[in-house]
Amino acid sequence: PPGMPFDDSDLLDSDSARELDHPIDSLVIVGGGAIACEYASIFSALGTSVTLVESGPRLLRFMDGDIVDMLVETLQRTGVRLVLGAGHAKVDRDDHGIVVRLAHGEQLRPSKVIVAAGRVGNVEGLGLLEAGVEGKIILARNPGEPEGADVRRACIVERDRVVEIATAKGLVRDRG
């Protein structure tokens, strides 16, 4: 997202977070999508104190509510603190270190921050709008799957991105 000081060594994006080579005490993850939830689960399992901050009222807005409720329960049971409806988080540094400022006034002071929000698909130049596919669901086979596997992804094309909304996996049986 714009306005994030990614030149700060304590502020990571979802790619640079994979390069951490030592344990960290505390972590704030900004975002409520799949990548943010994955990182929250991983770092919590590694013993890090994790706070997951989502601007909206719930995690994984594209997913079934019952599944999200189970994920929320699991994350909380493993010690992840959830801050939902936090508004736009601002990250900066002061004399005491990195600070995450939430819209309602709370300030968080973790060892590191991972921003796992604001990513958009690389679809510029594909001509999706010109092809008339905006708002339509696309089913696509997943290339590279083992022989006999039938993996399909359902995506919906929005103005500036392609959003995966479901993945179905199963075996194709020969009916011949």
C-alpha cells in the first residue's frame, strides 16, 4: 500500500518476510487475506507474539463465513491477537522504534511489521476489459498438475485484478 516506509529494515512485505533468518519476539501483520493469515499462523507456531490487523470487519472477505469463523477461533487459540475493523494502519518510526498506528488511536510497538495487504494481480496489458471479461467468472485448469488430477480455479475479473474465489480439486475418472 502507498505510504508504507519499506526502506525501514523492520518493515517487511510478504516476500521479504520469507528471508527472516532469526526468531523475533513480536510481530504485527497488516492485512486480512490469505497471505496475512498464513504468516500469522506460521509465526505464532514459532513462538512469536503475533497481532493481525485488518482494516475491515472480518478476515478473508471472499471466503465462506463458517470457514472464516473456524480460522479465527484457531488463530486465537494459538495466541494470535486479532484487531478487526482497524481502519487504515500507518507505520512509521519514532525514538522508541517501529510503531503501527491504528485509526482508533491504538499504537502497537512490535519487533517487526509485515504488510500483507494491498497486493493486486499483474493483469495490466492483458486486455481483459477489452475482451469483455470484467465481472465474469473464469474457470481455469492448473498447469503442471499430476496426470489424472483435475484442479480448477475459479476467478472473478475485477477492474484492476483477477481474484481467486475458489479452488476445486478432484480426480477425473475415465468413463470410457
